[in-house]
Amino acid sequence: AELDTLDIIVLAAILLGTAAYFTKGKLWGVTKDPYASSLATANGAKAGKTRNIIEKLDESGKNCIIFYGSQTGTAEDYASRLAKEGKSRFGLETMVADLEDYDYDNLDAIPNDKVVMFVLATYGEGEPTDNAVDFYEFITGDSPSFSEGNEPALGNLNFVAFGLGNNTYEHYNSMVRNVTKALENLGAHRIGEAGEGDDGAGTMEEDFLAWKDPMWTALQEKMGLEEREAVYEPIFGIVDREGLTKDSPEVYLGEPNKMHLDGVPKGPFNAHNPYIAPISKSYELFNVKDRNCLHMEIDVSASNLTYQTGDHIAIWPTNPGEEVDRFMNVLGLSNKRHNVISVKALEPTAKVPFPTPTTYDAIVRYHMEICSPVSRQFLATLAAFAPDEEAKAEMAKLGGDKDYFHSKVNVHHLNIARVLQTVGKGKEWSNVPFSALIEGVTKLQPRYYSISSSSLEQPKVISITAVVESQHLPGREDPFRGVTTNYLLALKEKQHGEPNPSPFGLSYEITGPRNRYDGIHVPVHVRHSNFKLPSDPTKPVIMVGPGTGVAPFRGFIRERKKQVENGETVGKTILFFGCRKRSEDFIYDKEWKEAKKVLGEKFEIVTAFSRDGPKKVYVQHRLKERAQEVNELLEKKAYFYVCGDAANMAREVNTVLGQILAEQRGISDAKAEEVVKNMRAANQYQEDVW
Ligand code: FAD
């Protein structure tokens, strides 16, 4: 048989791995699997690595570093794509870097023949993502101090910037805007425009694509780069581990790290290390036709996890078996899905995004976001590996033509395997290197849920309130089904005695890797939020939370009920709740009545039903009807909260509040808007929207 490129790469990887084993491994007296990836230990990944970016650039021979500030993985993904494109089109020596992994006081020492890119997501109310907090505080701080003492401090620094934001939020793309301003104030040179992607308008991907081409042109001029014909070069080598089977104890079958593999998961539990939590209770709050709403209670008492009312819990999903099968089949991986492989980064700065050795099945099921929207650029990359000329041409067209792509792929919510099935007319795409899939399909992300319990009442049991995602789309036979919420629905069915649950025909490996999630467990971690009740319980609160937006307010109300039971005095507590019909989806109706018994006149629920009468009534209408009372409460320093749909409801509530203030206080619209802005700045107006 001929040796193809991949074989050579794999051979090289084996040799490299072996060399590493015989040198470093021996020298340091460490016996470790030469193929084991750095992810194998939850927190050890960063141990012993330099935090000095200059040192890193020098030792790895790089001239372009792409820093990312990412919360949900999109910014990280864009950073990787820039790295790949810079390398394949312009021969740049690129590396991707987590902002959290480096210090910045020597940014001034980066020579001007190098370029630094920043891909920065804005999170929540204009905040940096968790991994970018330190960088953001440093660079936008009063007078950041740098190692070289140059004047201007960053006069040597060439940078490129792209931001990921959402225009439904007040502080749209404030991260990239503020960082760009700060860098420029320090004398750094921006190359091209600072790009801004808008998730609110649903144009993130297209904004990114439209921004990057002129940016490359500007960079080419600045650095004198020559464009060459882009050839695909894999970043990862795949090594068959013939000595191992899926039953070998060292093989990862979906365990997130070494502790989980060894069966002794330990805290701290966080975004790298989930707690496998028992679900103590689960039921449906309503279920009509295709709409289901779940209430689940997650018991964290055997862990050191803590939460406060208003925090978020992250649920780590697994992909539905049917979509895993579809992916395996169309890519010609089915017959080797349980083969054991190691994945080795062929680039010193690339990170394998999951622990190995593992199986194809485990990677696709537990680590790849195989159901999510497909990137147009990725389809263009895959054209080279199409099973025939017709499919190749179609992939190139989809990759190159934004409107065509939108009408064929986006509107039907097709995932990657469905696109390949359609374009290839059922043929197998067995030429696609597995590395290209690791690079092109994002990492499976945990989903966040607003905690709907009160930590005062139940500190060790966290509840969530989630609506099961399902959408009928014109021109698509089966409805689109959300990954995590249908997995949760399956868990609920299992808890209620269904041995092999398959809600809507979707089945999940519900007992987890090595059956360790059996007995109804789900991997979770907690994320602390700023969405909080006033520390003084006597302050009034106004809460606007239609649909599942009521989730954190259930927690708030239960908290105040508990405070009263403990003998405390609480302020007026008003909830504006909206749904379709009183008889259909009015969730927690009974609980509100119980709260009323304890809280008395302190608690009021104002309802808006959109389908109960001839006129559609929404929460913002009810808010307006109560204008006088709302204004009076705000004058008494009431806190105002909005939770739920970011795209429409939250925005309208913001507008209506401005109108209420203008009318009640006899001030101009502009002045009223100003008041609302100030309320936000002072945390008197808080949003938890998605
Ligand atoms: P996914 O599979 O992630 O799909 C979600 C959406 O992504 C789809 O509806 C669709 O619009 C889009 N999409 C996915 N795949 C494609 C595709 N191939 N093509 C095109 N579009 C696609 N939800 C609650 O129910 N309750 C809560 O309390 C709650 N709190 C939240 C708090 C925060 C801070 C955040 C960020 C979100 C919250 N959410 C909440 C939303 C929740 O995190 C999930 O997004 C939601 O449950 C859907 O998850 P899923 O995995 O089932 O759907």
C-alpha cells in the first residue's frame, strides 16, 4: 500500500512521541503514556508552562500570536481559524493562546516584525469573559506598567482585533472597543479595522468572514507577506493504538479528565472538571404537543460545590446516538468507531481538545459539537475531500456564496453530517482527514441554566427550569431538536422508569462512560453570576420574567419566603410573568400561591397571557399598566430585574421602563433613558438574558 501524507504524519508523530518518551520521560524519571494529552489532568494542564509570551514565541519560532477571550468557545474557535488561515495562506508562524495562560507586562517587548491578534467576546453586561478578566483589568487599568519602559509603551506592538458581541445588550462589544482604545492609547498600531460580530442580529459568522479579508490585505501590506495557494495541513496526527481496546483501563470513553478516568473525581469542580451529580427529582412542568418544560433538582451535597441564589449551573451534554451515527456513517468512520487512537498535536502550540487515548465514538459523542451550526469557511475547506467532482463544486459554492449557503444550510438548521449527506447524495466522505474534523467542529460546550432554587432554602440542591428545544422548520422533515434539553428529557424519562428512553426518537448514552452516570447522574459545574437580590431584604424588587425567564425569580421568591419564615422583614416583591395560556404553560402556579400565604401583601404576581384572549398581552403591557406603582417603587430604590429572551422581550422592557419614567416623572425621553442607563450602571437594573 502507498504511504499517504497522513500515514507519514502519523509515523512522524509516533517517532516524535517515542523520542519524547526516551528523552524527557527518562530524564525526568516520569513514566507516562507518551501519547497522553495535556488535558488528561484537570488542572495540571498548565503546570510548568511558561507564562512569558516572549519566551514562548522564541522557543516555538512563532511570529503571530492569536489571543482569545472566550466564554462559550466561539471566540476560541475563531482564533484557531485565524491561526490556520494565517499559516496556510500567508505562511505566518501562528499560535493560539488563552489570555489566562500568559502575563502581559512584557507586551511592549514583542518586536515589531510580529503581530498580536485579539479575538475577544463580551460577556453579559459588557464584562470580559472569565479567562480575560486579568488581561482586561491590566490593559485598561490606570497606568499599566511594562517591562521595557518604552515611550510610548506599546509603540512596537502591531495588533489586530475582532470582537464577539450581541447588540441586544447595552454594552455592545465593549470588550473589543475598550481593549482597542486602551492599546491605541498606549501607542500600539492597529492593523485593519477592529471587527465586530453581532450574535443578536444572528450575523456573527458572516461579520467575521466579512471582516477578515480586508484585515488580511492590510496585514499583508504591513508585514510584506506573500499569499500562496492554501493547502490543507493537518494540525493533529492520529495514531492507531492497536495494543489497546475500548475496554483497556487507560482508554478514555468520554471521561473529561484523568481523575474521572480513574473513577476518583475530586474538586474543585469547574469548567475543566465537572461534578457527576445525582438528579434527585425531575418532572415536567407542562407538556403540550411539542412543548415540554422540565423542572430538575440536582443534588450537590456530596461535592464541595456551592451556589448563591441567582447563579448559573452548567450542564455537560452528550450527543444523541442518531446524530453520532449519522456523523460516523457519512464520514466512513462506522467500522472503526470503537478503535482506539491517540491524537497528537503536530504543532507545539496546538492543544488536543480532549484526553486520549480514546475512541472515535467517544470523541464524537462527548467532545464535538456535531449538531451545531456549520461554518461556511469549514465547508470550503472540506471541498478538497469531496467524494466526487459534483460534490466538490457544490461545497465550493456553499463555501463561497453567502446567500446560497444561507438558503441551503442555515434556514434548515443543518448540522455538518446532514450537509455532507445532502451534498454527497449519500456517498461516504472517507477522504476527510480526522484532523480536519477536530479542527473544524467546535468543542461540545456545557449549556448554562439560571438556577431556580434558593440557596438559603436548599444550599445543596440546585434546581433548573428548562424548556425542551424543538423547532419545526419549513422544508425540513424532522423538527430541529436541541442537544442538551432533549438529553435532560431522556434523563427525566429514565428517572420515571423508562429503561431505554428515546424522546422524539433520540437516544443517549445515558449511563455515561463506563456506566459511571448510572442511577440518573449528570455532569455539572456552577458559574457565579452578578444577578443577585439586594443585600438588604427590605428593599423592594420588581422582576420581569416570562416563560423560563421566571427561573431565577422562583429562586428569589423562595428566598424571600424563607427569610420571612426566619423572622426577617422583606420589601415588596412583584413578579411580572407571561406565558401563552393560564391552562397550558403557567408554570409554578401552585408555588406562587404558597408564597403568597407566607409573604402576604408583600408578594404579588402580575400575569400576561398571550393566547387567552382576543388581544395578545405581554409582560411589557402589564408593566405599563402599573406605571405609577413601578415608578413609586423605583423611587424607593427598588431593584429591577429582567430575565429570559434577550432578542425581543428584554429590549422592549427596557424601552417601556424609559416611557414609564418619562411619563411619571414628567421628564424628556432622553432624560428617562439616561435614568435607565444610570440604574444599570448602579446595578439597580439587572439582566439575566439569553
Ligand atoms: P442547542 O442544541 O444548543 O440549540 C440551541 C439553538 O441553537 C437552537 O434553537 C438554534 O437556534 C441554534 N442551533 C443549534 N444548532 C443549529 C444548527 N445546526 N443550525 C442553526 N442553528 C442551530 N434555558 C432555559 O430553558 N432555562 C434557563 O433557565 C436558561 N438559563 C440560561 C442562562 C444563561 C446565562 C444562558 C446563556 C442560557 C440560558 N438558557 C436557559 C439557554 C440554555 O443555555 C440553552 O441554550 C438551551 O436550553 C438550549 O440548549 P440545547 O442544547 O437543548 O439546544
